[in-house]
Amino acid sequence: MDKLKQMESFVLVAGKGSLTAAAAVEGVAPAVMGRRLDALEARLGVKLMLRTTRRLTLTPEGQSFLEDCQRLIAALADAEGAVSAGGLKASGHLRVTAPAGFGRRHVAPLVPRFLAEHAELSLSLNLSDRVVDIVHEGFDCAVRVGDLPDSSLVSTRLADNRRQCVAAPAYLKRAGTPRHPDELARHACLTLSSEASQTRGWAFRIDGAVQHLRPETRAQGRLDCSDGQVLHDWCVEGLGIAWRSTWEVEADLAAGRLVSVLDEFAAPPNGIYAVFPQSRHLPLRTRLWVEHLRAHYGRSDYWRS
């Protein structure tokens, strides 16, 4: 039996989670997919999947082999695309995840043009403020905003992300304008709740060094929320001061719905990143997607528009 076909069947079954679903994609009987997997395991002399009537589970050896197979199949597709008529072409399915708020504004709107330029590609976009495990959940690329934790993932910076304190004019008229970050302890601060990803606090440059105000050193206020868009809306309504990204509040600042405060203490920007499970042999579709984002985010007029 063809070795490549065995590997492709293994990847398909692992991705679909069942022999029946994978067989439907190829238009063959589930028994055919089962025989291919049996032959692959027999040739390798190792169990790749634990199969029951209800579910398929990858063994540790199967998980490692799956990643290698995915890289090899992607590399083969890239090689064929590079010499095909019309030059470099990408095909297949791309799975992308991004934070909900940023993804709605700055990832989803870029998808239609990307697919128009690459007619043989399809794309799934997952928007979630949960930190998605892209390796175990099978994503090709994650767009992430802010400081990245240390991990085995590989990242590339796409753009700067600047954050600032903002409030509605009505709130500042009622509560006063803070002149130093220490004064935030006397204000209603609209903070992300403890289960959200912003755990280090609000960053300011004070006396030449970046400092993070811990939750216990600033007013908790009467409101917190795990959703940044809700905090933004509450801020516009005049319920307190929020610490938000410029990409989220720039239109409100321009329209006068919000006013920035403590600008002289603003910390240096962190980043907007594309993150991948590994750096070698990235599929062509992933490389083209990242370059598509970089081309838009790198335009001087993009964020203003």
C-alpha cells in the first residue's frame, strides 16, 4: 500500500475523529480507512491510535507522528504548488484563532480578500478570549495581542499594540482627572475580572521604569467583567476609567466620546503577534496568511482607518 496514502489517511482520521467521517471525505468505506491504518501501524511496529466503537485516541507516539505527517504533507503540497502552472499556489484548509474583540475588528474583515486571492483555500476562524491551545486543538495559527508567555510556540511580531487609560468626559467632570497613576486608587477602574487573561495589571512608566499596578493597589470599583468590549461600553457610558488598546478606542477618542488620561505615564507598546506550533516547514497557506496580515497591519493608514 502506498506510504503517502497511509499517512494522508492517518492525518484525515485524526482530524475527523472517526473512521466513518474520514471515509466519507474520501468516498470510501470505513473498513478501507481501517485497513490503511492497520497497515501503517504494522509497517511502523507501533500503535498510533487506540480505537473503540465510540472514539479514537492518539497514543503519544501517534501524536508525535501526526505532527511529522502534517509537516511532510504540507511540504509536498508546497513543492507541487511551486512548480504548478501559474506559480506558487496554496491549497487546503487553514484554521485560525484570535481574541474575540480584536478578531472581529482586525482579523475577520481581512479574510474575504485573502480567500479571493487564494481560490483553492478554505479558512475557519475561531474568536475567543480563552487562550487556545493551538497544538492540541489543531490550529495552524493564532493571532495574539499583548505580552506572550514563555512557551514552546513560535511567534512573529505583526504590529505594535499601545494601551492607554481612557474615560468619558462626563465621568472626569464628576470624579476629576487623575494626574498620576497612584490616584487611580481613588477612581472607579473598570477592570477585567480575575478569570480573564489580563493578570499583571495596568502598565505605566513611572520614574523611568515600567510598573504594573496590582489589583489591590487600585480601586476595584463596583464593576468588572471578563469581556473587554463590555468594559469599553461601560467606559463610554461614563461608569469609570478603563485601560484599553488604541485600536479599540481610537474612534471614540477622535469623536470625543472618550478622553485619554495619564498619557505622560504610558508604557511602551507591546505587540500583536502571529503564533504557530513550530517554525520549520510551515505550510504555504500559513505563511501566506501571515504575510497578508503583516501587509495590512504595516500600512501607515491602516489603524487610522
